[in-house]
Amino acid sequence: MLIELALVGGGAALWSKLKRKRPNLAYRLSNTPSPSPLSHYKDLVHDMKNAIWGDERQQLQMTIDPNLRAEIERRNKEESRNLRLSAGATGIALLGTLFPAFYWLGSVAVIYMTRPILEIVWRDFQKKHYLSVPMISVVLVFGMIATGRLALAAIGGLIGGFLVILIRKAEDSSEKHLIDVFAEHPSRVWLEKDGVEIEVPFETLQKNDLVVVNAGEIIPADGVIKTGSASIDQHILTGESQPVDRGVGENVFAATLVLAGRLTIQVETAGETTVAAKIGHVLNNTKTYKDNQMLRGKKIADRLLPVELGIAAVTLGVLGPVPAMAVLWSGLGSRMILYGPMSVLNYLQILARQGVLIKDGRVLESLRQVDTVVFDKTGTLTLEQPSIDTIHRFGDYDENQVLRYAASAEFRQTHPVARAITDEARQRGISLATPEDTRYEVGYGIKVYLEQKQVHVGSRRFMQREGLAMPEGLDNLQERTQALGYSLIYVGVDGVVAGILEMQPSIRPEAHELIDSLRKRGLATYIISGDHEEPTRNIAERLGVDHYFAETLPENKAELINRLRHEGRFVCYVGDGINDAIALKSAQVSISLKGASSAATDTAQVVLMDGTLGYLSKLFQIADEFEHTMRNNLLLSIVPGIINIGGIYLLHSGIAASVGLFYAGSTAGLANTVLPFVRHRENRPPRIENVNNR
């Protein structure tokens, strides 16, 4: 196999060199040395090494969750240790071939080397109740030990162990709990007792405790606000598109974030009884689709194994033992156990370089089967920052005047609504005034003095509390915008409401093009949202999405996904919140975005690292290319074997010809697995040499 890889690498490097002939002319004209064939070969080997060991994918995973570093380092050390032990066992086995006294010790060492292969065979037998292709490796290893071919047995065990590493790298078989909704909480929280604030461990929170939460902190328990008011971002849990204002007597939930304000909350449920924790419990006990999946290359190899053994048995009876042994060199489909994982790992490397983290290689095979794509609405199809849809003006004020007062009051604020207002003013070329005597009241609004005028910007109840005169007919506007999922920002000047900014959720700029591309592929599209009917329908119509489900609870999202699956659909779910995690795990393909909740990124099989949906359409195109590569893999795995069997029966060819065909086919198959690297070389980032090692 090493010889074949060397031939493939050299050939691919030469082809890449020829393909780049025209750019190299530019190198010569600019007096820059042209890359040599050896440098292309080194780059290709570097690419293949990174693909097999998943270096760049691991870096992306640690970007999302730095806590994975220890687990990844432990796994890498274990793999390195196993390889060193295998190399040592090979050395002892070679000694055993030279010195009979070492033969039994060498045999024990080789059997130890086959342990990972035996684990794969036992796992397959437990799950599928049949013997898989690795069983042949085990039989051959023990057979060669029994017949005195210890060195060959050691080499076979070494190659078998390498194949096991490839399969494990391509399949994500992690059994860890996928969600800990309290992972981002501080280890200690503040309680109010007898008018004094004391710090206690988070785990000691009990019902009726009074917990104090400040701006920028995560609410640690479900409860009721006893004092204070705050602006709270709870879309990660409930799916609401805008931050909500909460005051005394209103409910708040664990895992939501206080954007501004200060609260004293009476705890109703804490720990494992909170809404967020219950979602986590359901998630951790939900069976994932991948549990029943196997890499297609391995599946094909296992299915064709009885065919090859059957032909060999017939040949034994008809032509004798030597032709039967030649038939066993056909490798009908068995090489897919190598080609499949290698192709998967190569494409995972290509995608990692383009900012797409695929944690489970089986997703590449599943993407081609997807016929239905389901999106969460809030945070997935929409942005955090809303936009101004309409400016309603009253009295003698025009739109730009209303916007100028609002933007001047808000321009130093950092919350999403303030950014939306100031961005709109900037786009219209409106110059802002500098506010004086600013007073911000959390949960209500902001009051400033601008050019000897008192300006209020905020909610309707803020205007009413401040005693501003309200125009007539606002109830209809309030009802209409609430039904659409829009929000209203009131702007008051000198005690009178001068205008109202109608804020609507901002659709991601890439969403329209994405939905169009999915429809051109013939895929059905759905939106599932916890939002009300009207805003969900509105977003679906604006994007051209086929179907939608509104007012959906987190656990019901998963039920809807399962309903679609029971209808025979192959579902891809795209979501970003804790409330999406169960649905993500229930779908056949699950996709999230970097920056989403840890529950979503932990659960999803694919994470788009640029935090947008821009690469999703390209991901489906890459899946098409992967499918083409796998079909060629299958042909190159089967055709040489058919030629070999035909030669045995028609031309009476011997084992030498069978061996030659086997290695020629293997070389062609490995070349096919390497071709994607050559095709995507323009996306390979430049290698950065370690200066300290020079």
C-alpha cells in the first residue's frame, strides 16, 4: 500500500505541475522561482497527512469548544501510542522470523496488534449480526502465524490497524453527553439574604432563594422577578426574535442572558428541574440517526464479501486450489473499505479549509439523500439586529427628523435596536446631534436633551409613564405590528410623540439566494419557529419557503421532524438554539452556525464556521462531487476483480496476474481518492513554516 501511495503522490504532483504550467510562466516572468515537482509532492503528502489525522478539523472543533483540547490531545496520544506499540510488535515479529526463540513472543505481539480489528469485527457482529471484511484480516493474520509466516502476519496486522484508524477518523462515534446547559454559568452566584448579598456555589441554589443577576450575566434558574427590570435575550431558549423587557412579577428562565439592568429573582426551579435542563435531558436521551449508519465504503465491502468467497468456493471445486486462491486476490469491492474512508477524510479536509466543520464523515453520504431542508427562523434565517421597515410621523415632523432624534439619542448605545436606528440614519446621510444629560431606564427607554429639546426614545409604556401625549389610532397599529412580529419604538419630543419606528426582523442577506438554490435542486423547504403564526408566515412568504410551522415548542420541533421522516422524507435541519437541539439530533443531517448556542453546535454534525448560511448551497455541491468520487471508487474496486475472474476462467491466468491486477487496481483507486486534493488546490491556504525550527 505504501508503494501505491508513493506512485499516486508522484503522479498527482506531476499532474498538478502540468495543470499549473501557465501560472508558472508568470512566475518566470516575475523572476520568482517556479515551484518544483518535489514541492508539489511534499504539499500533497502534507495534505494527505492532515486529512488522515484531521489536524485542521480538530483546530476548528477547538475553536468552537476549547474544552475539547484535552480530549483531542488524549485521543491523539492514544493513537500515537498504539502506532508505537504496533511498530514495536512488528519488530518483535521480525525477530521471531530470524530467531525461533522469539517466535511465540512475536506471535503474542501480533495478536495484540490485531486487537483494534477484533473490536471492529465484534462491534459489527453485535449491531448487524454478520461478519465483516475485517474478519478476513483476522483470519489471515492467525493463518499466517499458524503457518510460520510471522513477518507477513505483522505487516497484515499493521495495515489492518491503519484501516481501523481511518474508519474511526471518518466516523464520529463519540458517546459523550451532547449538552450541558449550565456549562457557561459561573461556578458561584450571588444571593440576597436579610438585605445582604452573599456569594454561594451555583449547585446550592434552592427554591425560594433570592438570586441577584446583573447585566451581562446568565440567569441561573427559572423564577419570578421580585425587584428590578431588565432587557433579556431569551431567543436561545424560546425562539423570540427580539430581546424582551421584564419587570417585577414576570417570569424569567435559566440559560437566558441579561443584556441590561439588574434583577432580584425568586427561584422557582433550579438545576435539573429548569426548562433548559429538561430540554437537555430529553436531548441526551434522544437516539441519533447516525447510530444506525455505517460508512458506505465499509458497507459495500461487507456486502460483496460473500460474493467473492462464493466464487472462490466454486472455483475450488471446478478448477482447483491455486485458481481459487487467485480469485481471492480479486478484491471485489473489498478495497472500498480503504477508498471510502480515505475519500471521506480528504473531503473533510477540503471543507475544513473552506470554513465548514463536519464532525461525522457519514454526513457527506447523507447529504445526497436530503430532499427536505427545515430551518429554524430566529437566529438562523434572521439576524440579531432588526431593521426599520416604516417610520410613522405625527404633527409637523418628517421622517428624517424623527429618525435624527432617535439616532442622536441612541448612537452611544450598543444593543441591536440602537444599532439598527443609527445604521438607518447613516444610510440616509443624516448628521447626528450630541445628546446632553442622558438617562437610560432599563426595560423602558432613554431620555436625553438635544438642542434644548427633551427627547424620549423607547417603548409605549415608557411614553405613558413619562406622561407624553399619545396620538389617536395607535391601538390598530400596535395590534397589526404585533401580529407581524414587528416591534414599535416610540420617539417623543418635548412631551409629544413625534413618530414611531416600525422595526422588523432582518433576514440574512444570503438567505434569498440560498432558498432559490435549494428549490432549483428540487428540495422542499420548511420553517419551524416558536414565534407566532403571522411573523412566521411573513418570513416564509418573503423568502419563498414552501411550508412553515409556528408557535412550536422545543420538544414539538423534534416531533415535526420525526413526522416528516415517517412520511418518507430525508430531512436536513438547520438551527442555532437550545430550543433547536432536539430537532437537530432527530434529523438525518443537522447543521448549525458558529456563534450559536453550545447545545446546537455540540449536537450538529456540520458547523458553518463563518457564522452565515452562505456556504450551505456549496456544501450540497461538494456532496455531489463526493458522490461522483465514490462511484468511481466503486468501479475501480470491482472492475479489476471482474477482469481477474474472467482471466482465470477464460485465459487460465495464475496468481501472478491476479496480484498484478490487484495492485494496479489499488493504485488507480488510490489515485481517485487523491484527485479531490488536486482539484481543490486553489483553496489550500499557504503553509506557514515554524520559524523556530529553521
